[in-house]
Amino acid sequence: MSNSSLPPSPIELYLLTYNCNKQTLRPDLFTSHILEALPDQISSLYVFGFQEFCTILESSFTSEANSKLIKLNELIQSALQEKYQNPSSFQTISMNFLGAIGMIMISPFPSKFQKVRTATSSCGYGYSSLKGAVGFRLTYCPEGRFNSTNKVELSFANLHLNAYEGEYYYLKRNKNLYNLIRSLDFGDGYGLIKPKNHIFIMGDLNYRTSQDYKSYSQESQELFSLSEIPTNDSKYIKKIESLVDNYDELKKSMANGGVLQNFSEANITFRPTYKYHINTAIYNTKRSPSWCDRILYVSSYEEILDDNLGLRLLKTTGAADTKYVESLPYYLPKIKTYSSIDSLLLSDHRPVYLNISIPFNPPKSIISPLSGCLQILPSGLTTSTNFDDFAQLRTLESSTNVVSGPTTVYLIPTKLDGFLNTIVRPIMDLLIGYTLWFGTTTQGRLLLFMIFLLSWSLYYIS
């Protein structure tokens, strides 16, 4: 098949999520470790998501949080420029934050991106910004924004969900996850899930490996033992994959249809990213070691394969098979690296990053055009499919026992979402911020004392 019949080239992306645990990051250590995790091949877009990048008090006041995020942007820019030795090309396309949840987009090809939209939504106590999500939506034009014959939208969300082990908190995470996906309002009539979009979810999703944690249990001992297994051990990856399958809440929930239907995640081959003693590689036994920090993407690409490259034609044999395999990157995502930065010890979390190549053509929509509800699609090709095994692909194609259709999970922002995010959230953030300011700062305590003296004086004078 000639190149002229193929879609535009795949889009190279690099995503990283990091819960900073409210720590002030040492610039030299942070930059050097981020530098090590950057891909050698330059990407079209770099997306960095942070949680707890500042204290709760700082996050309650916009200027303080913005100042912290700007410093993080400077550190990332420094790492990118050092890695690729091109100090002038990288530009920050957009930055946005909600409380202590921040997101930064940087590209060496800023002229290829346009129509950047942002969105925020919260799910903390009283709908405060203690937990929530930040989102970006933008249009990618491979020939440049002034020649936008070919263009496609990409949507990203950086989430920080509620913590703790237990059935109650697990169900609450599931509920808040869908609430945030729905209520991220980009002003175009959709939440995070929009037709004809590549969609990514990243962040500290806080899914755990135990609902009844005991540090001495067998599952806990298996997880703690991972810190002692050398990463070059041949049994290391198999051990991790087995523990993820057996214990990870998110993995099991996705498998049984509990959350994130038609989303995929690359194979996890790294240690649990939480909870460490800060500045050490030692797990804190107060919590079950868990893969809290994740990056996922909508993976319903199999339905949009070109008729000339459909699974039906994979039944051909001989040299033709090679041609189709070579063409698959134009139609299916390719995971290059999905890992953690195990050596960055500044937080009780470890950063997780994904280097992925996605096809230009977006996946099939997972939102019903009639009801606005989540639509379950037939399971199909994923990044874990072995494309050398054509028997597996033929079996997949001939499968007739798939069930698909709309669900009752509504995914379009509602008027209530707007009210909560524009009225309730600012009030709650203000109350939390000034309560902390009065209670924890010298200036706040002094002002509170003066207000008390003034009130006492007026009471007795009157």
C-alpha cells in the first residue's frame, strides 16, 4: 500500500504525572531525574500533570499556587532544552490549575496546535478544590494551524481522587471519577469525553491494592517484597504483572466493567508508586503499596480501521501480512515506554510517564450521540494484542458474543455541575483558605487576636 493512501503520520506524545506531596522540589534533583526519563525521539506534545504541587494553604490563594506552577514550568523547560539541545523551540502552550492540581502543556511545534480550551472540576470536601481535575482540549494540525485541512482534537485530564483503603472509598473513587469526566466543561457542549477525540486520563487516581489493609497480611508482604527484587531479575516483571492482576483495584474494576470502559493502559512493569518514606526507597507500612499514579487512554481504535486495512484482510497470507503489520501504527496506538521514575525520592509518590505514538485518526466515540451517555463498544484491538499472531486476530474478528450499546452513565456537563463549580466551590475554597490562614500563620493569628480585642472592647464600651 502506498504512503499516499495512509492517514497523516502518527502523533508522538509524552505524558508524566507526579504527586509532589506538598514538597518544595529541589531544582537540580527534579530536573536531572526528569531529564533521564524523557524519550530520545522528540515528541509533538509534552503533557505534565501534578498533584499536591503546593500546600493546601498556598492552593487556596491563586497567586501563590500560580507562582509555584510557573516555577515547575521553568524546571520542565530547562530539562527539555537540555535534553534536545534546542533552547528556543519549546513553548508552553497552556498552564492551568485547580487548588494544588496543575497541568502544563509544552510543544516544540507550537504552530501545529490551536483552539486550546481548559476546564476544571472539583470533588473535595463540600465540592472544594482539595480533590478534582484539570483538563485541556486542543486541536492538532500536522501541517500547521494555517493549513488545517487535516486536524484532530486531543483531550487530557489530570485527576486527583480521594484516598484511603476500603470498599467505601473505592466506590467513592469510582463515582467521583465519572463525575469529574462529566463535569469538566470545555464550553463546547461536552465534558472530557467528546466524539472524534483522542482522550487521556492521568494523575493520582488513588486506587489501592487492599480494601482491608493489614501490614502483616500475605498480600502486603508480597507487595513490600518488590522493593527487594532486583529490576534485572528475569522474574521481576512477571511478579509485578501477577500482583497487579491479583490486587490492583483499578485493573480489576476495568476488567469487570466497573469503570473506564473502553479505556486501556499499558502493561505495568514498575513497582507500586505509593507510599514511600520521603527521600528513601522504603515503603511506609501505614499504607498498602499501591499503583496510585496512572495514565490511561480511550482505546476504541479498532472500529475506524480503513476498509482496505480491516481485520478481514488480515486473513491474507504471505508478503501481504507484512504490509498490514507495517501499516498498523497509522491506525493503532503504539506504547513505547510506560514506567516510573524510581530514583526520584522527593515525595511519597513516584512519577509515572508514558511515551506513546497514537494514530492521527481518533478512536470511535464512546459517548452516545442521542443520550449523551457512556456507550460500551465491542472489545477489540489493544496495545497488548500480538499482531504477529494472525490466528488471534481472526478469532477476534469472528467473535459474535460481544455486547455493546449505551449505558445510564451520563457524560455531558449539567447545570448542577456549573452551579457547583462556579458558586459552591469558590465559597468552600475561601472558607478553607482563610480558616487555615487564621489558624496557621503568624499574621492570621495576630489579626484574629486583634479582632477579638476589638470585639471585647466594643462589647464593654457599649
